[in-house]
Amino acid sequence: MSSGHDDSHDDSSAHEHKAFKFTITGGKVTAVFEMEDGVLKPKSIDDDHSETYTVDGSEVVRTEENPFGMERTRYANADGDGLYLRVSEQWFGLMDVTEVGPHFKFEEELSFAPSDGDDHIAVRGGEDSFGGHGADDFVIREAAHLRIEDFHSSEHDSLKFDTGLGLTSVDHLKSFITDAHYEDSDLVVNFGSDVSITLVGVLPGQISWDDVSVLS
């Protein structure tokens, strides 16, 4: 359930949005750092010639290309403290894909922060995913320990699995569940020991399989 991107690994030490720092010289990104356990650690830039970082106004844009399409992630430093948070990401698939590999179906922009309307929310490891008002789609693409807050079936929120790894139906997804239980008021669904989804504050009867769809 992972796109294989080096900025999407699980870091369960924190449940806040991941932070990044960019060194920008002459309008170009020359170094990238990711905050891990309170420490900025350097990340490689284009070590396999598949990714680029560009400056677009006040935002930084990361583009990664692979044989099956392209993913674009936007970062912004909203509060001016020098640390950038992911704002959105979007997958652009290729029309003619003949090679076997991950291929996402959902190609609309995913947000990392909710609005007052209907949102498509990116669900990523190492940070809580928050919905807002309206009917929000929480789009799940990676295999990690994931946390989703503010899920409300009564507001027509939904979970969309777009893993790119061949899930064919909700029943197929169910076959990978090894355990589901409550920890206080949080519903925890395990897919083995390394993958889980925690729905914060979702009590019995507040979610059903009608709220779940499988895209890929």
C-alpha cells in the first residue's frame, strides 16, 4: 500500500504534520531536511534521477516521476518559521501503462488540511489526518500505522483505498484484516503487525462498510 516515496515512511513518534526545511539559493532548492524526533535530518535530492524540487512563489514543489505516472507534492511555510508543511499532493497517471507496478486511480488533488467544504484528504503515516465540515474522502495509499481524526459517517465521510497494488473489492480488503478492537474510544483495525488504521473517537455504530470503497 505504499507509493515507495522516501518522504512517506512511517514515523509513529508523533501525530502531528511532518515538517521540512529547504535551503533555497538563487531560486533553486539545494538541500532538503525532514524533522524527525525534533531534529532536522538531511534528505537526498534526486538520488535516482526521478525527483525534482522547484520553487513556485512562496511554495516548494516536489515532483517524482516513475514508469506509471507522476506525483506532485506542494509544501508551504504558512507561519514564516522556516519549516514547511505538505499542503497537497496529486497523482498524474499515464494513459498507456503496459508495465506491471503501482498505479493509483484517484487523480484529483489531495489536501493535508481540511476546508469548510467537501475535501479529499491525504492519509499518510506519521501524522494525523483531519477532516472538516462537509463530506470528506480520506484517501489511503500507503501501508503504515495511520490515524484519522474527525471521521463522521453522518456527514457522509468515506474511506477510499487507492493503494495501486491490486486490491479489487471491499471483500478483498477485508481478507487482510487480522484484528479490530477498541482502545478507549478509538477504533483500531490491524492488517498484520506493521499496518493499522486508527479512527479516533469513532464509536460502535458510527462507521460501516458502506463508508468504505476500494479503487485499486
